[in-house]
Amino acid sequence: MLQTKVAIVLLKKRVASIICLLAGAALVLLAMPRTIVSYASLPARVAYFDIQQGANPSLDRLISIERDITLALENEVGTSELNTLLSYFRLYRITLDDKHPSDEETRLVLEAVKDGLRRHPLSASLWTRYAHASYLLNGMDPYTLAALDKSFLYGSHEADLFRFRITLCVHEWSRLPSSLKEKVLAQIELGAAHPHVWGEILAGLSGDAETRMLDMMRNVSADVERAKLLAAIAREKQNSR
């Protein structure tokens, strides 16, 4: 009788151990896709930080990051976050040296942006990215204008978005509706105290667009001479690459 009781106790312990082992294995399996996603997105986050600090990742590095993110997307976990990263690096790469990327690559950027917006519809960065890709594909069409409007609406104080938005709007000033023109002028007034930002923007402008930008800056009492000096320095750096 005693031996039977001992055997039952041992059996219960063994069953409990097996259940715990199976539960642990199940948790590991459940966590694995997210671990893969985190691992795949780490190089992208490092590269993103480097770009924000003024570095220029190599083309091979950018392609490798896109490949890792694309593979991670096959796990169907964290797809919105991954597509947000993918759209950033894809757009950065195709506009790095080629001012006229292929329609196919630009459409891939748009698809990734749309997926990110399904989860983050108030993201100013994603709407700015959408406007950029849409502009490359179709110019200043209603979709581009709508995306630009949302970019200003959700991120009027985000300085890292100033450059693209203002540059595009100044170039396409005659095609902007009055509501967008008002937002551009408000943005310029908001950034009047930051000549380095406007120096970077001026460096990418020429002709009528540059003249228009300078006139707008003068109207809000921005430090135009300082901005022009910084623009000249930025152009020298671009020409020396």
C-alpha cells in the first residue's frame, strides 16, 4: 500500500513537471516571433539613429536592413511597426542618389506606409512619408495634398519633418490650396528662431523657390543672413561628397 502511494505521488510530480515543461515550451514558441522581430529591427533602429545624427549608411547596409525586415514580416507579428521602419528605409534608399526612383519601388514604399497608417493613423511621420512617395508617383495630386495636410495637422511642431514639407511646398507654391499655404507660413513663423533648420532647407532650393523662401523668412523676421551662411556651408559639404 505504501509503495502504491509513493508511486502515485511520484507520478503526480512527474505529470506536473511535464505540464510545466510543455507550458514553458509553449511560452517560448509564442515569444519567438516577437524575439525575431526585435532582433530584426535592432539594426534598423541603430541605422535610424545614425541617420538622425547626420551619418550616411552605405547602400549595402540599407539593403541588408530592408531584407531583414522583410524576412521578419513573414512571422506576421508586429507588422505595423516593421512596415513603418521598412517604409522609412526604402524611401531613404530610393531617394538617396536617384531623384527619380522607379514607380515599382515607390509603390512598395506606399504599401508599407499604408500598412503603418492602419495602426498609427495620427502619425505625422507616416503622413509625411506618404506625401513624399505619392508626390514621386503622381506629383501634387489630391492624395499628396491630403497627406501633406495631415502631416501639418498631426506634426506641426516636429522639426525633423520641416525640411521635406517646406521644401516641397515652396517648390509647388502655386499648386497649394490657400489652407495649406497658411499652414506653411505658420510653420515658417514657428521655426523662425532656428536658422540651422532654414539653412538646410535653403541649401536644397534654387531660383524662384529660393527667392520665395527668403521672402517668407523676412516676413517673419527670421535671421536670413545666418540661414544663408549655413546654407552655403551645407552646399559645400554636399559638393565635397
